Amino acid sequence: MMARNSKNNRFIIVMIMCAIFICGTIYIASLNISNANNFMASARVNSQSNTTNTSQLNAAVNSLNFTSAAGNIASLQNNASGRQAWLVSGNWQLLIFKPRIEENKTKPATVTFDSIFDMVGLNGAAKHEHTISISDFNLTNVNNFMNNTDHVLMTTFNGTSTVTMTGSSQNNVLTSIKLMDKGTISLWVDPRKINNHFGNTPIYGIISKQSG
């Protein structure tokens, strides 16, 4: 009788353990499915967000009536104390590459900027040359400011870029390029990335031509 009870107890224990194992397996599987669904939903949201941002950026770029601009650098820059101490003078060129129509929602427009200029102290000392090349410009924002007749008064390209100066190169540099009423341009690159070499103000220049 006791042997029969012992067998029954073992059978019940085994059944309970099997039930626990099955329930645990089902629960873990449900968690995996839930996590997978959440991941897929998040991916869809991120994909839609990226598409929306790309479309907005491209719409702003496509509204421009030019794809290239060039001119001269003519700017006064500060020293480490915030006082005007340097004169910079040279040339620059800006190129805008608009995406094809079929890629308008998936491939963002790209912008490059190249400049070569001399930098000299206001007292005529320490003259030296710089080259600044902005490539891989990851546009995060494009703003067009217009007047009541839809004339573009100012366009600003904001983002991060690779900035190559003479003898050095920095990645993921906060960058802002501003074109003002087809007359002037300003270039701002994060001073912390270039040891405040040009002070805390943008580099200014003159727009000589626009085309495209």
C-alpha cells in the first residue's frame, strides 16, 4: 500500500514539474514574441521618422534655386581673449547635391564646403595658410527664411561634418553654414574641435556667384 502511495506521489511530482516547465516555456516564448513585436514596432517608427526627416530636409534643399556658390573669405577673427586679432582672406566654394526624384524620401541631400585662405595678425605678423574642407556633412536641419514675396533672404545648413584643416582632421564636428541674401556667407565650426583657432565667431565671406 505504501509502495503504491509512493509511486502515486512521484507521479504527481513529475506531472507538477512538467506543468511548471511547460508554463515557463510558454511564458518565455510569449516574452520573446512581445519583445520582437516591440522591436519591430520601434524599427517601423524609426524608419518612418527618418523618412519624414529626410523628406523635410530635401524639400527645403529642393526649394533653393542654386546648387553651387563661390566667393571670397574676408573676416576678422578673435584671439583666445575674445579680442579681434586676426585677418583671414581667401576663397571658398559650396556645392549642393540634390537627390534624384526616386530617392527623394530615402536619400538626403549632401553639402560640401572647401576653402583656402591666409591668416595673419592685425599687426602683420605670423602669416600662415589654412585649408578647410567640410565633407560627409550630415544635415540635421535646413532653414529658409523668406520675405512676403517668397524671396529667400537667408539659408542655413546645420549638421555635423568632417572638418579637415591643415595637418589635422576632426570628425562629427557641429557645423553651420549660412548664406545671407545672395551677398554674404558665414561658416561656424565648433571651436572646441579646432582648439579655438578662429576664436568664437564665424568666418565670414562674400558670395560672388551662385549657379545651378
